[in-house]
Amino acid sequence: MPTEILMPALSPTMEEGTLAKWLVTEGDTVSAGDLLAEIETDKATMEFEAVDEGTVGRILVPEGTESVKVNSPIAVLLAEGESEADIGSATATAEPAPPAPETEAPAPAPASAEPAPAASAPPAAPATSSKGNRIFASPLARRIAADKGLDLSRIKGSGPKGRIVKADVESAQAQPAAVSTAPMPDTPGADAIKAMFDDREFEEVALDGMRKVIAARLGEAKQTIPHFYLRRDIMLDELLRFRSQANKQLETRGVKLSVNDFIIKACALALQTVPDANAVWAGDRIIKLKPSDVAVAVAIEGGLFTPVLKDAHLKTLSTLSTEMKELAALARDRKLAPHQYKGGSFAISNLGMFGIKNFDAVINPPHGSILAVGAGEKMPVVNDDGELAVATVMSVTLSVDHRVIDGAVGAEFLSAVKTNLENPIGMLA
């Protein structure tokens, strides 16, 4: 039976992608690991490899096609001895029956056997969505969902044809009690809003994959994460003097440290000083990380990325500076690989270069906190001698997930960040 090649999930948040370019044609022979296509995800343009050997019998989705759903067929692969005449049902448009319960496979890896349910466990009743449609999930996935109190209708399956498998429920967070999502009677829909501006000149901008993900994730974050905010002013004069001296010595190596490089290092060390702040929310538990993996927001056209600097507490300022510049360049070209933006417990969002004095950033789940950094500005202050002086002051705001970090812990962490930035030489020890 010919094998369908499915649109793969190339990033954790990918629900659909654009088939940018085919790297094979019908009739080509391919082996496992050969490149098949270039696919634009919500994060980047990535190459898709074959997982089986065979002959490309038919291409079902032409290159340039947008909004191709994950796990939908994009081509058909013929095994040895099969011909195009055998394709037939492989390209049928009708929804096929769900796979046998004993087999599950997240795309695009080959299918793997799932353990059968224990003999003493009663069979799980078929789940249905709020609309009465059956939800396809493996028996093991159903049992895990029941144990964790998860609603299967709110979990997106990564198995064939969207089937929910073990990995989907293990990575899902426990949902709060269901609340009505019905709009208020006076809430206008998209068409009604558009009608309001019928007599005005406007342009409609369709949402691309990145903007859809940003809207969904940050909307969810503000609705489900109990944010609270901590604010501090940080004196930058000592840091600016030290940075100027360091850059003179690093000039021959082509390295130029930014204030943001110092902020990354200061936060990474603070996460080590206050390990309870180095944590993420995992639905039914808190996960505390040992290394300081710091995510940094990078603005690009149409959205933003948060590449992660792994083990930032162990790296020198010059190494952090170089790595951050490389990741930012990849982000702007939409070439970041998943391992370069996944993970981290904490993030930094710096709008100081745009002249913003202070702001409150939205936590990027599952992170426990995010630091919003404003511009450093000269202003009158009272110094340690009680005298009026002029200093460069930077305002920062720490947005904290109260499920993960309590107020005193957040305050201790922010105090450690302030201490590190106001005593930059100490960060070299």
C-alpha cells in the first residue's frame, strides 16, 4: 500500500505551514534522510527529510501552497514493486477511519507500538467534543488524560489525522474549570467590525502563522497566568564606565559589548543566586531548572522571536555578545532551529533602544517570569552621601507568574539583578 507523506510539525506551536518548495519531483527515488521540501512554519523556513525509502509517486500539494494543516497528506511514496496505479485510495479526500488503537506515531517519525491497557482497567468511553464529534485518541492517552484531569477536546493531537497520542497529553497542562467562551451579546464579530468602517479607507491584513501563534499564546497567557509586577530603578553609571573600558580592550577582537549583554549576564547570575526563581509552570507541578537558560525577545517584521542563550551564567560577556548577535540575525532571517528558541525559564524584553521608559511585558508560557527593560536616562538622584547628583537611571519591571514565584522570591531575584548591574566587575568573578 503506498505511503502518504504528511505535513510535519516542525515546531512546538506549528498547526499549519506553507509548502515553500519541493526539492524532489514525481518519479524521484529517495532514501531516509534525503531532503524532500522546504516548509515555512510559524517560526522559520526549514528543510523536511524523508523518513522512508521509495519513489515519489505523486505530489499532492504544489509548492507555494499556504495554510497546509499539520498531518495532512502532501505526497505519496511508493515502495519497491508498487506503481502509480496502486495510489488510488491513498489520495482519497474522504476522512479515513482512525488508526488501530495499538499504534500511534507523532509525525513525521515512523509509527511505534503503544503499550496495551492493563487488563484490570475498564475500557475508556469514546470522548466527544462539545459539538458531539468523536475525538480520536489512543487508549493510553485517554487514561493519562483522565489521571491528569485533562479535557481531550482541548488538546491538539500530533498523531496521524490529528489523533491524540501519549506525548500530547503528557505535555499538556491541566486546564482550569471550563468557562463559557460565548461572546457577550454586544460583542461584534469580524464582519460587524469591518462594517463599522465601510465608509473609511482601510486595508485588511491577513494573519500569517506567526501572528496567529502570537495572538493565541499571549491571549492565553493574559487570561490564564496570574501576573504580578515588581519594579526597580537601576543606576547604570558604573556599568557604562566599565563597558567603555572593556570595549576598548575588545576592539581588536571585533567584539562590542552592549548594555543588553550585561543585562543577560546579570539575570543569568541572579537565577543562580535565587534558584527558586529559575522555574517554569508545568500544569500540575513546578519544574526548577539548574542552568540559567535565558530567552531574549528579538523584534522582526510581523512579530518576534525569543531565542534562548543556554548556560548563560557560565559564559563570558564577549561570548554572550557574539552568540546573541548570531541568534538575532538568524531570527530576523527566520532561520532559527527549534532547539535555538525552545526552553528557558525566564525572558528579557528590552525596549530601551526605542526610548521607552518602562512597560509591563507579558509572560511567555511556560516561563515563570520576564524582565521588561526601559531606557537609561539621566535624572537627579540623592547619592549615598545624601547629596543631590545626576545619574543614569534605568527602570525595569519584572512580570511574575504567581503560581510559580511568590512575591518575596521575585523581589529577591530583582534585587540580585540590580546588584549585579550596579557592580559589573563582580560579574567577572
